[in-house]
Amino acid sequence: MKESGNNARPVIELIRKISNPMSLDTFWIVIGEVISVDEDERTCVVQPLNDKSEAEIPNVSLSAEANDGQILIPEVGSAVIVGRTEKFQPFIILTSDLAKYILISDDIQFNGSEFGGLVKVNELTAKLNQLITEISANFAAIAAIYPYTIVPLSPLVPTDYQNEKVKHGN
């Protein structure tokens, strides 16, 4: 008589305990689909695709450790590879589609460092607008002495030259 998956679970657990007397943690991989993502908690729910179980895996961490240096935030519906152990919370190893990628590091380089650091857009905009104001005042003073038509300079806004998809902080 063949046992179903649910009835075989206690037997499987007993065999694991007998074959692993030192209680070493075992690691296995589950391939699944992301059902939902909680970015604030840095977790997601995954529906296994290569497991006989129909049960969703809740509370799958988006990184191996809390606030790890690299956090993959998958798109809902994307394929993921989940690492599981008996002792630790399951976590995302790889995802097919990223909604967001968070990198926490003291030094980040994209293809080297010869161009220097990233610009602080709001501070740069304030400085440029200050220069525009000063240049406009000088043009007005000159125009009072030598009549000519002044072409007004428009203030800048960060969205004129800012890439909204790449952001940074301190």
C-alpha cells in the first residue's frame, strides 16, 4: 500500500533523525513563484513549483540575514529559488524578475571609480539656481547701462536631469 505525502511525513522525519544523529542542519532548494511581497518586513510568500506540497511558504526572507548587504525584492509572479533549512527562516537565493534591488555598502563602484561619486541632485540644483539668479542680476545691471534685450534664464528642477531609477543616500 502506497502512503500519501501527508502520511509519510512522520516517517521521513524519523529517518532524518536516525540518519543525522548530530542534528546537523540540512539545506535544500525550492523553486517557486512569488505570490506576495512585504517590502517593509522584507519577506514574501512563495508557492512551491517543484515540491509535492501544495502549501505556500510564508515569511520567506528577501535576504539571507536581516538587513543583509544585498536585498532582492522580486516582482509578484516571478520565479524564485528559495534556500531552506530546518533551523533557519527560508530565504530568496535568486529571482527571475526584480522589482527593486537594495545594496547596503560603505563603498559602491559601477565599472570603476574614475568619474568620482554620485551627485547630490538637490544640492546641485540649489547651487545652479543660485548661479542663475546671480547671472540674471548681472545681466539686468548691464542692461541698465547698455540697452539690449535680456533673455531670462529659467531655474532648474532636478527632474530635468535626474535619473529617477538610480537613487542614493549617505
